[in-house]
Amino acid sequence: MQVLASVASVRNALGGQRDVAFVPTMGGLHEGHLTLVRQACQLGRPVVASIFVNRLQFGAGEDFERYPRDFERDCDLLRGAGCDFVFAPSEAALYPEPHTFRVTPPDVLASVLEGASRPGFFQGVCTVVLKLLSIVQPRYALFGKKDYQQLRIIESLVRQFALPVEIVAGKTVRDADGLALSSRNVYLTDAERHVAPVLRQVLAEVAARVQAGTDPAKVEAEACEALRMAGWAPDYVVVRARDLGEAQPGHPSVVLGAGLLGQTRLIDNLEF
């Protein structure tokens, strides 16, 4: 596995080859990331992963400085998963001058749910993703469904900019008790970790009740109350169409939830 630290080194290593599969990450790797890498390997192309903690998507008071970073461990994990190249730029390498250009996604997708709670988050995500795709120029780029809203926004970005890349969605990977894997799970205390799977349980109950014909608004409100009773500070539990538009009875939908458990913000979703 070759570790690359500059834009020029990526382009030299790939030699203009665009038929690669790309897995962008911020490091702090877990089995969810590694599953995406293995999925990329199955596409039969060279696999490039990136490790870059993107300051542009962190708001004031968020966890940029303490975000999990263990580069050597991450490289060992990527090597074991079959990754061929790791692009791990410094901020100076990726942003050699003040990055005054921004990619601003439409409010209908980006100012709701996570975007409402984290203003500017998706602008930072879209800006770095567009830059990474421009550098690597992959045929495929893989993103996990755990970050559902992010996945839909990136799909829209690629479509509207007519980028020559296919976005491949990877399933949410969970611990045995149902908790969606996340780099931020390391922040949880033992007591919080015990309560954390309640989010997935509540979302599953919402999906079942909506499928049975219960009014989504009623179910959403009761789901938030169930999270509060379990010790969460819920942000939202909502039912949407899979394109994040208004859900229609009997049509494929997704329930999304987010909240604080102690000082840790967790998100999850279930399609139904």
C-alpha cells in the first residue's frame, strides 16, 4: 500500500488512470469504513482511500481538535482491507491558499435535519468532496448509508455537476447490539454506550408503526419522548421519502434520527 501526501503524488501514482474506486474518510477508522474498502475491492479496480479531517465542515464549538486521529492504526487497517493507495494530505497540501470558494448545496436538502443543527456543515462536506473527486478522479466513490443525508446530497452534487463518477452506497455497519458504528462512538462513557442502541430501537419502532398506518407526526413526537426517557437529548426523529422529500404512504421511506447522548452527537437511520 502506498501512502501519498500531495496532490502531485496522487496524480503521479495513478498515472492518469481514472478507473479506480475511492473511499474518502476522516480517519478514526472502524469496520464501517473497512467494509466500504472491501466493497471497493470487489469492483475490481485499484482502491484509493483518503484520510483528512476537514476543518471546513466543523462549526464553532464542535470537535475538530479532538476528533479521533491515529494515522498508523488507520493505515494498518486499510492495508489489511486491501487498499492500494492512501491519500493523507496535510491542510497545507489540500488547501495551499485560503479556500474562499465554497460549494453550497440547495437549502431544500442541506438546511434541514443535520444542516439545521450544524449550519455550514454540508457546504464544508460538498467543498472537500468535490476537491477530492477532482484530485483522485475515480470511476467509483463509496459512501456509507449511515450518513444518509450526506449521501443524498453528494449524489445530487455529482449529478448536477455531471461528474464522471458513480456514487456507490454502502450499508450501515452495526455492533451486535444494533448501534451504528461511528468514529465518535469512542467518546461515549460505559454508561452512555449501554444506552446508545436505544436510538436504533426507537427508529425501528417508528418504521413499524408508520408501516402499520399510524400518523408519522404522532410517531415522531412519541419517538423523541422515548429518547428523552432513555437519557437522550433528541434533535429530531423524522420520516421522509428516500430522496428526503415528503414521505408518501405506501412508498419507500426512511426514518432518520439524531441527538446528544451526554456530550456525543449520534445519528442513525432505517430505510423501510
